[in-house]
Amino acid sequence: MSAMNHLPKGVAAEIAAKLAELQGISSDADMAERLGITRPHWSFIKTGRRRISYRAMKRAAAIFPELYPIVMRDLIGEPKPEAAA
């Protein structure tokens, strides 16, 4: 995995959505600082203009363990659970 730069598009989008949810009322600048990236980079990730890198995801998961199930589901090839109707 050392050569992996970015996560698959669907996984990256799901992680970005979860991070945006976890951001809560924090500013984009505060969230970017926590993730170790710039505010514009976080904004691009949050809005889907860029995918989160594998390195940034590892830092994010260390701060927000809620991300691990998303990554693990992708690694073992399980489909994304559908929301309850």
C-alpha cells in the first residue's frame, strides 16, 4: 500500500462526508489543521473537487476512529450498507 496515493472515488467521497459530519461546528481552518492539510485542500475534499489522499486518511483515522469501518469495508470488499428505509 505504500504506492497508494488516493482512495477509490466512492470510498473517498464517503470518508469526506463522514469527516464533514464530524467537523460539526468547527471552522474549515480548524478541521484542516486537525487533519494536517491546508484549509483550501480540506474545502476541496469536502466539496468533492479532490479526493483525500491515503496519507491524509491515515491521519484522519487516527483522530476519528469512526472512519475505520468505511476503510475496512472497502479493503475486504463488502458493499456499502444501505440506509434503513
